[in-house]
Amino acid sequence: MRIHRSIPTLLFLSLCLGFAACSKKTEQQYPHLQFIPADTTYAIVSLEPAPDEVIKKFEQAYAELGEAYFNLIKNSMHKTGDLDQNKIDELLDKNPWLDALAKEFMQDGEISLNAIRNFGVDSGSTYALYGHGVLPVLRMRLSDPKLFNAAIARIETNAKDKLPSIQVKGENVWEVAAKEFKVHFVTQANDLVVSVSPANLDKKFLPDLLGFNLPESSLASAKTFASLMDEKDYLPVSLGFIDFERILDRFIEPMRGVDMGFATAMGKDNSKNLNLSASCKSELRGIVKAAPRLVFGATEYDAKNMNIETLLEMDPALATKMTGLTSAVPGLGELNGLFSMGFSFNLKAMREFGLERIAHFENNPYQCEFLQIPDTVLVKSKQALSNPATGMLEGIRGFNVVIDEVDQSLVDKVIELEASGASKSEKDQLIMSGIGGHAVIAVDDTENLYNMGKMFSPELAQLDLKPDGKPKVINDISPQALPIEVQAAMTDTAYIFSFGKNAEKKSALVQGLESEPHSPLISYAVDMDAYIGLINKVFDSPKAQEEMLKDDEFSELSDLEDMQKILESIYNLFDSMIVNFRFRDDGIVIEQNIKMKK
């Protein structure tokens, strides 16, 4: 089956690691931070629990998705013969631990949310996932550690066996081997603590790894997250960072502490400096310093809106230069229809930026033997950027393509036309007749570019566009017949093309849109409410059902119904989504703006 099998996992993680609104608290008020070393290479945390209204939405989605998803899995296994009860019984008989886990987590053929709560994981569970040295550690707050311990006891009873365990500072720690690694987990105070380490890691490092020993310096006093919350306005519900400078140190400097234990266990000797010169280390640090950290967090998260960003922090001087690499494109970065996608760019600024970086490398060549850039590469790059032909395109500033609307009755009509053996042009014309959309091309000087084009194309001259925004039908000048009427208009700074339903209204509509001084480099937006309506129309169409049942993925009508429920459970959470990739004065950022459905 080609079903997205990660969907339930993603929703489950959203439940466990959810966001929430917050007040600005000091880091000392978040107990998990005292266990995270101040020099950790990464940390992803939820310092406060999610609000009930958000959790309820995700729980409802998971309940709807879970039933449909497992129905599809079971039907697929029945079809292939994998779901034979005798085979299952034999598998469970041979694997008592698998049988015990199934009894604990499965209810009526699907993962039960109640089973997860029975382990002490609920909407109030905060967490911290971080690196203790190079080894990962998860610390999650439990509603009651006794619930987790009791659940493990039930699994052991059903398996008629005991999980392997060891003593660490007088405490019982479960130890499960997985090939060359071991997973250790323990309930400690009000937390579940889980770590992964090499199977032969010296046990003397476990007290540090599992938090029995607190680090000498931790994030509780380092103010790392306090700075993110204050400077970036991130909420403490789910935020984090990956520190590239500290990652580099793990490679170019001698390991110590848990890292040294890891290196020894893996048969690596990094107790001495790597064979790197001082200039190599300095230059490597200089490269990483230009983009030292990746940080992420939510600036808004509630039952109405989710605003989440992922930011690659950059050297301020470099970041400021990059903000000039994009231009203004009307409507780009906003949701103006069913679906939109576009780009903006300042080709002249990009060319100058590239030439400046090449000049920098020419005047300041790396001394490190691992960072040498051949002169031929720099010469060819400079020639490509200095090509006079690129100047002809520098007036183009970007574009935005929008599908404004789709006639949902198209589904049956297209299938009927397909069955009748109609030609491709007939099908294209039908599809285009039910779609309305527009495209904007932003240009520095539209009239000058249009006049240049008229010299090479009599048809363009015949169109006689003026920078007055009044649309003209271009079908008559097209060298090839168009499946639908297309209109073109010109303003001082943009060409506007509209087609399909309500095309005559699009030009004035687009001209009323505002433009950011520096639009996103890339933008993608979708009206999820309208999109799921279109999907439902497809799944509800008898003719579409007949065609889909010819696919090996679906064996019966119930499969289609379950797949429809899966898609609905996801898209019904959200009303719309806008994703913008942009340059900012603090770095390169991906912004996700999601409106939740009421």
C-alpha cells in the first residue's frame, strides 16, 4: 500500500509534544533545564503544556484517523494474505513481548489513547529532548510515575518475563539492548528519562547521562531559552535550537566526559587534537560563525492560529545584505485563492552579492588544506555572473501564480469525457473552463520591456497594451489555440494575466493587492477548507470511485471511505496555511502561518 504510514505517528507526537500559550517565566522556573548541559549541541523543549482546546482538536483528529488507518492496514493485509489469524497467533506465541505490548497498547485493532494515558503521558506532559555530549536524552514529565511503573509491570506479567535492568546509584534502571546500542530508561522524580548509548559504554557515565548527577553548568542558568523567548518572542510551549559551533567543536577538539566514553565505546581515539592546523580550526570556526545556529519556535499558538518559524541565524552584516536579494511582488506571501505559489528576486543584487563573495575568496584565500577553492572555479563563477546577457533579465522581479477557484462539478464531467474517448484538447478545454486563476509578473519597467518585445513580435504590437491596468484578450494573437480565454493587463510595475471563471474581474482585484518592500523569496499558500471540499467531491463521485478501485491500493469501497476519513481528519484541523521562505535581518527564516478550523 502507498499510504502515508507516518501520519498517526505525527499526530501522536503533536499530542504529546504540543504547543501552548504562555507567560514570560524565568528559566529557573522550568525544572527540565537543570538537567541539560549548558554546552549541549541541541535542545528541543516544551516547557509548558498545551491548552486543553488545542489538545482536544488533535485528540479528535487522532481518534478519527486511527480507526480509518488501521482499517486500511487490515484490509491490505487480508488482501495479501499476511493477516491470517493462525500466522498472527504463531507470531505472538513466539514473541511474548510483542504479545504483551499488543495487549497494552491495542484496543479493537488500533492504538488506544487511553493506553498512552495509562503510561502517565497526557496533555500536561512537558518534555526536553537534548544532547548530553553526542548522546540523545529524552526527559518527559509524567502525570504520575506510578502509572508508568505499573504499566511496565503489566507488560512483564503478560510476557511472563522481566525486562533487563541494572542499578545506577542505587536506583533500578531498565536496560534494553538493540544491536550495537542500548536504551536505558527510568522514572526519576516526576519524569521518564530515556537515553540511547553504545552497548559497551562504560557504566560510569550513566549517572551523568540519566541525570542522577546534574551538570556543573546547565541551561537553567545559561539563559539560552530566556533569550529566545525575549528576543524572538517564542512561546515556551515548543522551541529549540541546534548549535553548529558546538557541533564543530565535537569534531575538531578533544572529546571529554560522556563524549570521551562514546568515542572509546565506538573504538575511536579522540583524546588528542585532530590532525588540524591552527589556521584550519580558525577558518572552520569562521565559516560556521556566519550561520552559527538553527532555532525554531512558535510566536502564536492557540485554537485559532499557529505561527511557527524555523530560523537559520546569520552574521548580522551578511544577513542585512541578503535582505536586499528579493523584491516586491503583488500578493506574494498571502493567501488570495485556493492555492498560490511564487518567487521574488532581485537579480542585480544577487549578481552583485555573488561577485562580492567571489572577490572575498580571491583576496582572502583559505589557508586550510581542506578548504581550498580551485582558481578555475572562481574564474568560471565570475564569468557566469558577469555575462552581459544576465542584465537583460534584471528588470524581472518575480511572479505569483494563483488558482482562485475550481468548479467541483468538474470531477464527473472530466470522467465522462475520459470514458467517451475525447481528445486531449477537449479535456483541457473542459478543465480550464472550470478553473479560474491569475498570474502576476513583477517588473521594474513594464512599458520599456513591452516595447522591446514588440520589436521582435508583431503580435505583441497588435495587442497594444498600456500601463493603465485595463485587460486585453490575448487569444487572437496567440500562435496556438488556447483552451480558455486569457486576458492580460499592464501596470507600471507588473503584468497581470487572468483566465477562466471571472477572469475579467481579476485584473482590478490584483491591482488592489499590497506588496511588501521585500517579498518572500518563495511562498506557498493553500486554502485547506476549500481543498478538502474538492477532495470530498472526488471521493463522493461514483465515477471517480470506479476509477480509483482499479488501483491496487484500494480493494473495496470501504477502503476509499477510510482514505477519505484519513484526509478529512488532517485537513479538518486547519482552515488555511501559508509558508514563506524569506531573508530577514537576523537570518534566513521559514515562516508557517496556519489558521485552525473553528
